[in-house]
Amino acid sequence: MLLGLDVRTQIKDIFEKEFKEPVTLKVFSQAIGCDSCQTVEELLQELVSVVGEDRLKYEVHTPVLEQELAQKYGVDRIPTIVIEGDKDYGIRYVGLPAGLEFSTLIQGILQVSKREPNLSEKTLEMVRQVDIPLELMVFVTTSCGYCPAAAVMAYNFALASDYITAKVVDASENPDLAERFQVVGVPKIVINNGVAEFVGAQPENAFLGYIIATYEKLKKEREQ
């Protein structure tokens, strides 16, 4: 059993208070060549058993056998968890959401269940102008105290716009990506593979500033 009795009680309480609409967890996994895939599957199975299948649905998919589906969801790494509501909001977790990152998974599920972001109206107005695809890649580790806040903030921006996706990546499980984007401290946020990047759990306004600056830069490049 991965989830202790105390954790199960806490999960039940928070879901009773905050959960709204059904959520589906699509897990892209495989049995061979993936150290954490089995644990991810077990963790999510336990979570569904605690929360209830009427609220939380759980599917396991194998990218090698379901290439079209993996391509549709932009999955190129395992394990990848897609947190989906009545549509795909572009919210992903790449790796095993253990340690402090378990809260990122829980908060992501709860926010998707509400079908709306936890952002100010002013921020939402600014985000509505974005009409170019932006990927927020948030590098985290399971022992980082500031990482869940940065990850959930990215999830909220993905909920706010069909053009914004949020991929939370465990840096320890994906060392090649961490090296590629020179991740020496977490959380580190990389937008569109390095068009912009910043470190730390920034407040909403600062996070928004990076998103809008990236959008304006890309728009200017397209117009040239």
C-alpha cells in the first residue's frame, strides 16, 4: 500500500470539499524499460479506490501499441499522466508524482474538476489574447518545497487558454531534458523549448509577465 491511512483520510476530506466534476487520468506506461511506471500505476489505482470511480477514472495506455493516441496527446516520455476533464486541457505530469509532488497531482486533479483556473480576472483578460501555442515545461523534484506551487500555477494557465499547455517534468527521472535546459535549480520553467525561462515559484503577475513577453516575441517573429 503506497498511500497510508492518514493520507487516505486527508484525500477523502479534500475531495469531499473541493471536487466538482469527473476527471480522467490517462497514464502512458510500459512494463519494460521504465523503472517508475509500475509504481505510478499502483499509486493511481490506490488514489481512484480512495476517491471513487464515479469521480476519478483511470486508464493505462502503452505508447508502443497505441502510437496514434500517444501522438494525439503529445506523449513522448513514460510515465506520463494526462489529467483530463470534459476535454484535454494540455495538463501533463511526466514522472512519478511522489514525495512533495503528490500534492501537485492532487491539486491538478481538483483544479481540472472545477473546469476553471484559479487566476485573477485581470490575468484571464491578458491570457485571452494569446493565440500562439505556448508550452510551459516546469522542472521539479520530489523534495522541492517550492515546486508544487510553480507546477500548479502552470496548470492554471493551461486551464485558462486552449493555446497554453503545462508539462511538469521530474528532473531526476529525465536527466537528458534537465541537462538540455541546464536545470541546476528547481522549479525551473521553460517556455517553448527555451524562448523564455525562469527559476523559482514566481507569483501570478510575474508568471503572466513571462508568458505575455514570450507570446509578443513569437508574434513579432511571425509578422516579420
